[in-house]
Amino acid sequence: MSSSPSLNTWSDALSGFSIGWFPLGLVIVAAIPLVFIALYALTYGVYGERKISAFMQDRLGPMEVGFWGILQTLADILKLLQKEDIVPTVADKFLFVIGPGILFVGSFLAFAVLPFGPAFIGADLNVGLFYAVGIVAIEAVGILAVGWGSNNKWALYGAVRSVAQIVSYEIPASIALLCAAMLAGTLSMQQITMMQAGPGGFMHWFLFTNPIAWLPFLIYFISSLAETNRAPFDIPEAESELVAGYFTEYSGMKFAVIFLAEYGSMFMVSAIISIAFLGGWTSPLPNIGGLELNTMTSGPVWGAFWIIMKGFFFIFVQMWLRWTLPRLRVDQLMYLCWKVLTPFSLVSFVLTAIWVINH
Amino acid sequence: MNQLTIAIIFYIFAAVTVLSAAFVVFSKNVIYSAFSLLFTFFGVAALYVFLSADFIAVTQVVVYVGGILVLLLFGVMFTNTIMSTELKADVLNVVPGILLTLLLIVGMLFTFYTTGNWMPGPVQLNGSVVESIGLETMSRYMLPFEMVSIVLLVALLGAAYLARYDKANKKEH
């Protein structure tokens, strides 16, 4: 399905590899994003978030375990592994156990279409962007399973709030991404990225080539915060009213799986916004005359570096917002979605269409 | 991937679809039935992928899992005494049921064997399916497309009207 010969070479070579009938290469392709989520969630996700939040509040954060508390995450994992795996007696055992699984699968499935550099993508679908937006639905069902399975008022409230939020904010998010798809003329993640590649670096990105693209960019960013339950839209796990929301009853490794799913979807939305508006794995540095910065910083490994860095940048913005903005009320949340973001996303859709036709 | 691998993956998804669909029907717990539907819808989406209809597969997930299943779960969860309701899964009409089932199976097998292979369409699709769908929707199937959009708009207005806060009676209906 690749258009240029160098595209997807690594993943194609890997997926062709199999032992007998068993497609070992495909399993490895699927395992790479999984290992990535785990590593990033442990290092940047847990330790990074604790440090960033600490610095923002003029604290030091974890300092005791290792140099500057760098082994704190390791200690946390050991603690989580040792914890008793509690299933409440009145909980729905079956749903309580499979809920975190469905939740994680829902957030992990979208990684199949995220291009980690020009040479690596799980599956270069020609409906990639649509798939990434749609597959979040499975996560919503997982949250409902977790909330209902816990048999707890707070958990159920948290789950219902979370799903209502995900379902509502899917609409402005999808329309905003549709604007990017319209600019690219394709839904394939690799093709959208290729449309934004060029010697000028960041100057070819949709955000900077188009006078309206900032509007869908902003709308998608706000909606993605709501879809991943991040502050200021973290009412599903509002500590002051719902204890911990839909995962109140979870402990030990099941809690860790829910946490991984949350970090997975945080990176997922950050990568999608980078691909749709900020050129995905393309290098931001332009070629300046003889100094060919863009050519030097392009290629499969650099591509992986750039997409991960862009993703990490947006995760940093998400953390930054979490420690600066207060939480919205439920009615404010719905007002923002239906009366602000949806009309503006429709406006940006029409404006983008006019721009695409006349350009 | 060789044919055997594809066949194995296909049968796994087919088994998931059929077994979860059976669970939806035979389970005595409404909640379990509703959650089992997730696997049915997902399996059907995977079967669409095997038919090279990737757009329809994703649409299946978006519409059925994201829309209908979530609505269904909300409906089930907000119903009082949902856990204490006894579901009747008894077999009542044995003879007509078996007759109907046999007729259906015979009819399907007859069609399968007389048609031979699954009929390929007159036009083979090449390249992106999305573009073809977009072009066809905006040209040949323009009228149905617009009619569907008007029906959906009316449904949306009706839903908003019903859910609206009634200022005159000071209560929500």
C-alpha cells in the first residue's frame, strides 16, 4: 500500500517474517508499541509527571530513591506487584476482571495506525485516521464495564460521566480531524504525513501552510483533553467528589493496567494531533541555504525521534494544563462541547473546504 | 502472510463472532448480553476486513460499538431492578422453531451450493475505497444521502425538543 519505495520498509520486512504458519513478525510489530507504552508510561508518564507537577508547585517531588528520585518508578512497580489483587465481594466478578483488559485493548488498538517514523507503522490503512478516531469507542465500553463491574456508586458515576464525555467530544474532535484529512486529501496516516514533508521543515506543516488550521488544531486539542479525561475535563475521576472515579475499587496490577491505558491514550491523541497538524515524523528544521538541517535530521530513526518528541511535547502541555486550570462542572463541560466547540468545528470545516477548493 | 495463517485468523474471528452472539441470546443476565455484543460487533468488523471492506469495518465499530452499544448499555444500566429481572430463555415453541431453523439452514446451504463461489461484483475496486465511496455518495447516490441527512436532522431536533427543560411547567420531561 506504500507509495514511495522507502516508506514502511522496516515494518513490511518485519511483518513478512514468519516461522511456519505462525506470523512471528506480525506479533513483534504489535509488541513494539506495547513495549513503548510501558516504557514511556514508567519513565515520562509517572516519574516525569510527578517531577513536572512538583516543579510547577515549587516542590521537589520524589527525591529519596536514587539520584533525584529516579528509581521511584521502580519502587512503585515493586509495590504494585506485591499488592493484594482485591476483588470486592459484591462486585460483578466477570466484568470487574475483564474491564481493565477491554479498556487497555481499546487504547492500544489505535497504535496500529500510528506511524513511528517513515519506516515503521503497524498497518498503513487507507482509513487510518478514521480508524484511530473510531476505535476509542471500545475504550468507552471498557470504562462502562469497569464502572458497572465495581458495583460502587462512585465508580458508576465516574464511568457514566466519562463515557458521556467521550461520546460528546468525539463529535468536535472528528470534525476537526476531518479538516486535516480534507487538507491532505487522504485518510492514510503515512500519506497525511508525507503531504507535510519537505525541505522547509515546519513551514510545510498544515498548521503553518493554512490560515484556518489553527482553529481545528485548537478544537482537537481541547477535545482530546476531554477524551482522555485529563484536566480541566477530569470530572470522571474528580477526587473531591468521586474518590477516584471509575477505578475507585481497583488495586494492584489491575489498577496498573487502567493507568497504562490512560497513558496509552494520552500518547495516542498527542501523536494524532502531531500527525494531523504538525507533520508527524517530519523534521521541524528547515534547510537554510547550504546548511541542510532538514535533510540531516530526516530518516527512519530521526522520524521515530521526532514523532515521539512531538507526542511528548503535547503530553507535557497536558500536564501543564492539569496543574494550572481548575476542573469544569458537568454542565460547563457539556456547554463547551455542544455550544462552543461543535459550532466552531463546523465553521472551521466550511472555511477549510473553501480554502481547499480555492487553493 | 500465507493462506494458512489468514485462514486461522479468520476462523478465530468467526468463532468469536458466533460464540459471543450465542452468549447474547442464551445469557440470563442482561448486562452480560450487552457486553457480549461488543465482541459480536468487533468480530463482524473483523470479518468485513477479510472482505477488503476496511471502511465499512471501521464504520461498523464507530456506529455499532460507539453509538448503539453505548446507548444500549446506558439504557440497561439506568433501568431499575435490572439485576433482579428474571429473563425468560425457555424454549416454548419447539416444533415450529426447529422447522424454521431447518428451513433457514436448507435455504442458505442451497444458495451457497448453487451459487458456487461468492459472487464478485462487476466492477473490481482498485486503490482507496474511501475515494470511491465519497465520489459515489456525492454523485450517483446524492438524493438518498441528502434524504438520510434530513431524516437525521429531524431526529436530532426531535431529541433536543423532548429533552428540553420545560420553562412553563418548571419540570423536565
